[in-house]
Amino acid sequence: MKSKTKMSPEEYLELRVDDQYKWYEKKSARNKRWFFTSQSLVIICSALIPLCVGYSDNENLEWLKYVGGFLGAIVAILGGVMSLKKYRENWRLYRASAEALQREKYLYFNRIGSYDDPDEGKIFKLFVERVEQILASENTLWASVRAAKTEENGQD
């Protein structure tokens, strides 16, 4: 009697591997976009501060010192948000997980390495084990990165 809890290779690929790959791709792209946008704004605002302060000595341009102060506040806020949200770390972590899933899928499809075995059931089980290991290790790594950054920032 066949167990109803087992997924076919096609179901597993569609519902677990492809779904997780898409999730990691989406999260990676989003974190990359936020990182580059935030970092670009920090660079631009930081570069404009000395300009504003330098020209604020002019009697007609005194208001530039307020603009410089505002830009400084923007830099500080963006720096804090980037530290809190960890866009760069998350982007790299999600990208690495997506690539690891894709690599494992290609090895499985092409029957390379440990997947070079005539026993389809055996290689499918191996594939599932490796995919789940990738997912579990990503979760563990994500949690450890979060914990390390929280301790580094002096938060509980």
C-alpha cells in the first residue's frame, strides 16, 4: 500500500524546490534593491553636506546650513535602518540559497555525482535530503546572523 504522505518528484520540485527558489529570488532582489537605493542616498547626501555647509557662509544662502543638517539626519537615519534591516546580508544570504537550490536541482536532473544511480527512489530521497539541508542551513544561518547583529548593536 502506497503512503499518501509522499510527494512525487514532480510535486516536490514544483511545490517545494521551485517555490522556495522563487521566494529566495524575490527576497534577494528586494534586499539588493533596498541596499543599493539606501547606499546611493547615503553617498549622495554625504557628498552634498560639505557643499551646503561651505556655501552657507554667504549671507543669501544661510538656509543651506539647515539643508546640510537635514542631509546629515537623513544619512544617520538611513545608516540606522540599513543596520537594522540588514539588506546587504540578507541579499547575499538569499542569493546563495537560491543558487544552492538551483545547483542541486541541476545535479539531480542531469544525474551527476551522487545522483548517478539507476535507483530513482534512492536518488530522489537523496535529492530531498539535500534540498531540505540547504533550506535548514539557510534558516540556521539567518538566525545566527540576526542574533550576532543584535548582540553587536547591544540589543536583547
